[in-house]
Amino acid sequence: MNTLRMMRGVLLHPFDFFYDIQESGRTKWSQAVLMILLVFVAKMLAILITSYSFQTREPYEISFVFEFVWIVVPWLTWCVSNWGVSAILDGEGKFKEVFVGSAFATVPYIVFIVPISLITNLLSLSEKSIYTSLTTLTLCWVAWLLIVKVKTINDFELGRLFLITFISLVGMAIIWFIGLLLFGLINQLINFAVDLIKEVKFRM
């Protein structure tokens, strides 16, 4: 399926879109990766073109790597957590469908965040609420598409839908906690090894 057509479909007919991607051969892993790269590009463009008065950080505080990590990690952990929880609770979705569907749920951000950021150059600081409202609306749209994706792909009832979504968010937090814990332990192990090597060299 054409990627641009899919982007249009998820904006205009989200239920049909998430239903269609369950058909074999309709989606590719590369399309999901492309969406996340576009999110990153849109994010960086938004930062660059946002009026200085609306900036909350100084230029030296902005890191391309940090911004990329803060996009990829939440998205990837959501995919893993949501798929795992859904599979345990009799969901019908495959990991590829969750992976691709979650990526295409970010299309509203890709399409609208740059124009919203451009508007800041026409607004005064007292009108910041307009910018904040538009940005919040875009993020809520993304969140709503993620919920639609969970319902459509897994064919859940409304009550189970919200339960699965909540447990998936808890699962994300657990994954992050374990990841940070492992990072800390590995970092300590590396520091110990380095100190041990230095001590051995000093005594030789």
C-alpha cells in the first residue's frame, strides 16, 4: 500500500485503516521506521522554526541524539508492552500490526507540528495559549489513534480496551525501570573493571 495513501487514510478513516493493515502484505516494517524518522525530522524542524519567545530551552541544551532517543524509546516500549499485554489477554493483533499501527498513529504530529510551530512567529507571548492548545490537540489526536489501533487490531470491548491501555502504560514504566536498573548495574560493572585494570597496572 502506498505510504502517502496510508497517511491520508489514518487521518480520515482511522478505523478502516487499522482494519486494513491486518491483511497480509498490506504493510512493511520499513514504513513504520519511516514514520518514526519523519516524527524525528518534524520534531527538529519544529524546534528550529519555533519563535524564540516560545522556546523553553537554550540552543545548547538541545541534543539531536537526546531528542531521537525520547521519540524511539517510548514508541518502541509501547509496541512491546501493548503487544505483550494484548497477547496475554487474548488479543488478536500480531506484533507487526502493533508496530506499524503505532507508527502511523503519529501521522497527526508529523503533518501538523511544523505548521503549528510556524504560527508562533505570528503570535505574541500573551497568545501562547493558542500554540499550547494546538500542540495539545495534536498530541491528543495521536493518543486517540493509538487507542483506536488497540481496539481495532485486537477487537476489544470498550472496558477491556481501557484496561489493556492502562496495563500497557504500566508495562512501559516497568520496562523503563528495568532498563535503567540494568544500565546502572552495567555502568558500575564497567567502572569496577576499569578501576581494577588501573590498580593492576599501578602495582605491576
